[in-house]
Amino acid sequence: MMLGIVCGEIYSTINHPVCNGRKLLLVDLTDPEFRPSGKYVIGIDAVGAGPGQHVLINDEGNGGRQILNDPQAPVRTVIVGIVDSVQSTT
């Protein structure tokens, strides 16, 4: 799992059917204090996130396929949560 900030949406006219009806979001990866790393991923939105929101990202194909309920989906990165805050336990 990774944290990030949604910084944009990706639009395409041709895509795989698993993407139909779902947004593709550009996410700037961050540390737990939400400081941008400059590294980006494109993820399929499973929670209704939008630009500027802090999100939790699953970057592992099998977990993404389970979330999308499609065992054959060609996915790796799925946005699985909108983060309100991060609290350290140490």
C-alpha cells in the first residue's frame, strides 16, 4: 500500500473493458506526511476520489483484480481509499 495525492485525471478514447465506467487518476506518491515524492502512478479509481484528495493505493495486481472482481483484469494499481489523516503509532 502507498499514499498519494491525486493530481489529475487520464482520459482515453480506447481502453480495456475493465476501465469502462471507471476513472483513471494520476497520483503523486507521498510520504506519511503527504510530502510529494515526484514519483507518479496511474491508478484505476475504485472509491470516487478526485483531484487534490489524499488516497491509499494498492499497487499489486492480484489485489487489484480482487477489488475489481475480475480475475482476468490487466491491472496493477487501484485507488482503494480516501485518506482523512495519518496517525503514527511510534
